[in-house]
Amino acid sequence: MYSKDRLEQEQRIESQQAIREQLRARPASFNFFTEVDRMVTDASLKARAQLNKTRVSSEAGPQELIELRLTGVSLDELADLLHRVYEKNSLIAVYQMNYLRPSHDGKGLECSITFSTIKPGV
């Protein structure tokens, strides 16, 4: 009979193996910045978006970060973008939503979202 700790450990290992398999399945040409930019473009938000690479505290760390700032977007547009990010199963995730507030001009929302992904070769 398995203990609860043993079962949790096996589940963690299985999850890590699934992530490694997804990383191996990524095309060699995968570019995090380009992928997020494409999702923003596909969601018709390019004109209201600004993408910036973000430094992590340890450049040797296993993740890459990109900050996306949007202005004048609706909640539906934001939700559509997030669906696009997660439906691809590309190991891109929301790392942090820095803010979500009404735009200064009163036309929609503005937000800042930091996305993360695992660097290749980790």
C-alpha cells in the first residue's frame, strides 16, 4: 500500500515527465517572444500592445519572462487572449498580472501581464 507522500511524489514525477515531453516536442525554431507576439496579433490586439522581455533574478534560471502591456482592451478581448495562450499547450503561462484597471482615457481597460515559459534544454 502506498503512503500519501509516496503517491504525491509519483504524481510530481509524472507531471515533470509530461513537461519534459512537451519541451522535446517544441520545434527547434520556437521563440518565446515571437509566439506571444503571434498570439497578440491573432487576437487583434497588436495595435494596443507593447511587449518587453523581462529580466529574471537569475539569468541561469529555468524560465524566460515577457511583459505584455495592453491599453484600451475589453474584458472579452483579454479573456480571448488568455484562451489562446493556454489552448496551445505550449508551456506558456501567466506568471503574474501586474495590474488590471480602467484606461486613463476611459476607453476600456489597461493591464500588464507577465508571461513565462521554460527555457529549452532544462
